[in-house]
Amino acid sequence: MNPTIYDVARRASVSISTVSRVVNWPESVRKDKRERVLQVIAELGYEPNPFASGLRDRKTMTLAAFIPDISNPFFSELLRGIEDVAHESHYNVMTCNTDRNPQRFVEYMRYFRKKKVDGMVFASDPVTAVHREQFEELGVPVVLVATMSQTYPFPYV
């Protein structure tokens, strides 16, 4: 079983919040405590739980990339660039191949209302009223790539 923040705190004789500060803001913890906690982290092989951090920070570190046809070399290269840039900022990219099917797009959006994402990159077909409505309902930043909207004010590249 993987060690938890509770295990580290107990072993280092500090509070859970001290362990959290050592992991997230090490300069805020006295040197002797910080070193003791870091030693226990190393001994136990503790790794912070990204899901717990996401709940606390309200971030998933995940972006959704909507691609109309993943088999098209243009969109494959575009996705490669999206992932490279996202990776530099420690984000994961979830690829959504829409096959230019509006129903498939709506199903993806229904999924993202339950499983949160921090933003979306939309490189699919022209933006329709359905797209705009779904984007606004989800409430995360959206950037259009390789497409633009004359009707709706979404940023685009």
C-alpha cells in the first residue's frame, strides 16, 4: 500500500498541514522540520496524490482537445503541438476525436460536466450555436485552433 500524507506526518511527528507545506511551499517551514519531513518522505517513498491536490486547488491539470479527424496528418501534428505545449506546463491532454459528429461532441461535453477539465482546445468544425451553448455551460476557457468564429467571441490561434 502506498504511504499517505498521514503516514508521513505521524512518522515525522508533525501535522498534516506541515507535510503539505513542505511539499508545496518548502520555504514556509523551518529548516529542521523541513529536513525531517523530507527524510521521511524519502524513506517511505511518499508521492502526493494529484487527485487530492486537484480537489483542494479545484484543478485537474487536464485539457480537452477536440479534433475532427485524428487520422488526418494535419490534425495529428496539431495535437502533437498541443500536447508538447501542455506538457511544458504540467498539463495532460485528453484527445476527443469527434469525427465531425455533433452528437459525439455533445456526449463528450456531457462527460466533461461530470469529470472536470481546466480548459478546452477546439480544432473541430466551425463553431455553431450548439458548440457555444455547450462551452458556456461547461464554464472553462476555450481556445479555437485552426478554426475561428465570425459569430462568437472565442479566442483563436
